[in-house]
Amino acid sequence: MSESLNADLNQPADMDTAGMEWQASPSPTVWRKRLDLLDGEYSRVTSVVRYDPASAFHAHDHPQGEEILVLKGTFSDEHGDYPAGTFLLNPQGFRHAPFSDAGCIIFVKLCQFPGKGRDHVAIDTNAADWQAAAPGVERITLYESTDYPESIALLRLSAGVQLPLALVGPDAAPRGLEMFVVSGSLLYGETRLDAGAWLRRPKGLTQSFVARADTTLYIKRNHLAA
């Protein structure tokens, strides 16, 4: 029987990775916390993944692409070394043998980027310029293309600032939204989203969160609906 987790993309989903246990992967030195999984081990999946020091994964293809945001440490493959803050989009057909000498933690999405025309993307957000997006909110665009529907960005909110619905609400994300708290903390009523929290909404957010501290968010929009 195939595994699945939060597999109905038309339904909201919330996961707090900080409180989850690490689970084994096909590599004995690589561990994961899965957030959504549509149909078994080698299908569409969103995870937080930990590489132990001196760990490696066998060489493999990505027939429907891969997206990575390095959260801690340095992630590597034969193409380069990618420190925390690096965003990667490995397009359909990309092949590599990932490893980490010192260990790392990454946010990763598999089998969600079909399309042979996509460019390979590697952005060191530590060196990128943040652009004003709203009062107290800055943005780094990680991926946008007129040929594909999704939009991916990092948002940085100053403490006390409200997350603008103009950026994440139904008008901005009519085809769905995912949000992952990279650092800091958000609050809505008594609901807190601290570092490691992930949520998915099929038509964007309908409530606005307030940053409890300086906060960095990964935001992906308009990728859930067919």
C-alpha cells in the first residue's frame, strides 16, 4: 500500500517540524520529517531533511525536478557547495550525488517541477539584495517565470509587522500557498508559528499573522491547483 500524508492539495495542512521526530530515509545517514506525500517513497513530497556529518546520498535523477532551501550547515553535490541561505531549483532531468561534509538541514520539495524548459537556479540569499515589499517587509524573489505558474520568495518581516494579505491572501494566491518559517516567530490570536512551522492553504491565507520577532518566511504561491 502506498504511503500518503496531507495528500489532498485542496485541503489546508499545518505541521510543526520542531516537534516532529526524525525518520529514516533510504540512506542510513540522511533523515527526514515529511510534510506532505502524495503516493509513496518516490513521488511528490515536501520534507525537512537532515544530513549527518560525512554523509552522502547515492547519485540519482530528478525526472520532475527538485527545490531546496538550505536551512543550516552546507549542502553539497558535484556541482558545488551551498551554505545556509542558498536556494536551488534543479530542473527536470537534473542528476546529482548530494553529500554534506559537516552536516546540514534542508527544506526540499521533490517531483513538483515538471517542464524541460526551466533554468537551473542557485541563489545565495546571504549576498542577494532584499527589496521593499510593504512597510516593514522585504522580499527576495527566488523563482518566477512567465512560462510556469508558481512564484517563490523569501519575506523578511520586522518585529511587530503584520504579514500583508496583499502578498499572501486569496487575491495574491488564488491557486494556493505554502509558508515555512525559516527563523523568528508569527502570531495570530493565540496561534504561534515558530521556526520550523509549515502550512499550506489551497487559496491563500485568509488571516494575517504578526511577527513576534524579526522573522524570515519562505513563501510559495499558485502551485497547487492544476
